[in-house]
Amino acid sequence: MNEGRIYGLIGALAAFPRRLAVREVARQGGELQHGVTRRTTHVVFGRTLLHKSDEARLAARYDSATASGRPVLSENGFLRALGLLDRVEGAGMTRQSLLDQAKLAPRDLELLSLFDAFESDAEPYAFRDLILARKYASLLAGGSTWSAIARSVRRSGAVAQLSALSLHASGKDTIYARLGADLAELDGQRLLPLGPAGDAELEELFALAEDAEEDGRFGEAAALYARCLAADPGDSVAAFNRANCLRSAGLGSEAIQGYMRAIKLDPKFVEAWFNLAGLFASEGKAHTARRHLEKAIALDPAYADAMFNLANLAYEAGDLAEARRWWEAYLRLDQTSEWAKTAAKGIQYADLRLKERTAS
């Protein structure tokens, strides 16, 4: 079932350490990697993200993942894909039916499902999911946020048990359950185990590195990724991200070594081949850059950016026939962007000059 699948993990898993997940996915014939690359076939959101990022950033990362067209899985969805968690017994309700009956906004359902605020991670949903959806809709109408609900629900332990409780919001960030005459805060009651401290610290390091990179603190990010590599020398994504940060910090030579390390760890890492080609091109090593771009296309025949860059290298070398060939290949994949317009103009120019050369 998982043969050939490449799972890209965003955030850390709460259910068990990443190293165990890597081992299980590999046993089933797939791969689990940090982050999302061109090879990624399925995106997995770890639940610890809820406690590492604010709501806007969580939603933005979800939107980015869904925009790629890849299946996006919650942590429970990932476990079910591996056969480690059973499907919910009696689940038979469609997504639309749940939305209609609960009066819950589709986006709130998507984001709450992403962080396993329901028994089911996707349709079909169970009747208890409908009860929960109605409770969540009421909390949202009262001013709570989906992220506060998800954090509270996941910290409460067994999601199914919440369907029998009366839930109340205090402001936007705190959810309570009524127990008799009292209100009990859900947050912080029964935290799920995160595994050995070493695993948790590694995931924390990686998250800090990602945040620093996103904020443009490239030197700090590179140092943090280096610490990730010291703890897990086989992490090709950490090596790649570190190389990107070194390049952004203006350390081209160090970045080249970083990309080479990523490729050594994962010879099929298409983006590493592509970015390495870009560095070689910037240093005037056009022949080496071409070889790396051709390798990227051999690994991913639909890599349009690599084709466009090959066309540019051929054009700069005065080989208009070769440039035209790659522009034409690019246009078979992209006909609407600004780059496509540039490629079309390049073909027109090449045709004109080649015709003039033939005539003379």
C-alpha cells in the first residue's frame, strides 16, 4: 500500500518518535522525510505544530500544502495509511452531510480535521464526529478559534469522550468542559507522550531552524540545521535547507558543499541538483550547471524550471537550436505564466536568427 510513497513531514509527530515512523514507512516500501520536496507524494502534518506555530502560520502552511495537489494527511490519517490505526467503526457520513447538519464552515472542518479534533481524519465521518462538529460550531460562534479548539481537544486525550461533555469557551484561547457544577480546563490535563527527550529536542531544533529561515535569519538557521545534522547525519532535507540558508547568506562555496551532502544522502533529491546547478551557473561553470540540470530532469521529467534554465544556458552560449529545444519543452508544461511568454519570445527570436543564418 505504501510502496513508492514519499511522505513529507511538516512538524513533529506526537504519537511516537520520528525515527520509529521512518523505520515503519521504510519497512512498507516508502520513505519519510522532513518537509516537502518535488519527490513528496503525501504531506503529513504532525500535531506538535499546534504548539509551535500561531494560527495564521498553520493555516498558511496548510494552504501551501494543498495547493501542490498532493494528498494532505493528519497524524491519524498517516497512522491509518500505515495500518497502525483502525478506521472508526460505523463511520458513514459524508463531509457535506456533516457540514450541513453541524453548520460548520468548510475551512474550519478542514483545519480541525488536520489536527485530529475528530475521531475520523477525513470522510466518512462518524455520528460522534457530527456531535463534536456541532459543539465546535457553537464554540466558534462564541468567539473561540479553530486552533484553540484543536489544542484543547488534543490535550484532553480521547477525542471520542468529548462528545458526551458540554464544552464552553473563555475568550478565544481557552476551552472548558462542564463536569457537574464545575468547569474543568481541557488544556494541560493529559498530554500525549512525545517519546525520548532526544527525539523531541531534535524536532524542536528543526522547527526553530525553519522559523529562523522563514524570518530571513539565515546564519542562525544554518547553524540550527547543522545541529540537526549532528544529531541525525542522515537527514537530507536538513542538509538541503542548510545549503539554502548558506546560499542566502552569501556563502556560495559552503552552500555547494551543503547541496553535495544532500545529494550524497539522497541521490534522487531533485531540488538539490537544481539549486547546485544554479550556484555553478552563477560561478560561470556553465557545463557543470548543465549536467546538474539534466540530472534533475532525468529524475523529474516534468521539472519545467530546470528546462527553462537549460534554455538560458544554451542561449548565453550562443547555441540557439539547443535553447529553442528547451524553450519548446518548457512550453509543453507551462503555457500561461510570464516565464512561458519569455520562452515563446525566445523561440521566435531563435527561429528568426536561425533562418537568417540559413539564408546567409
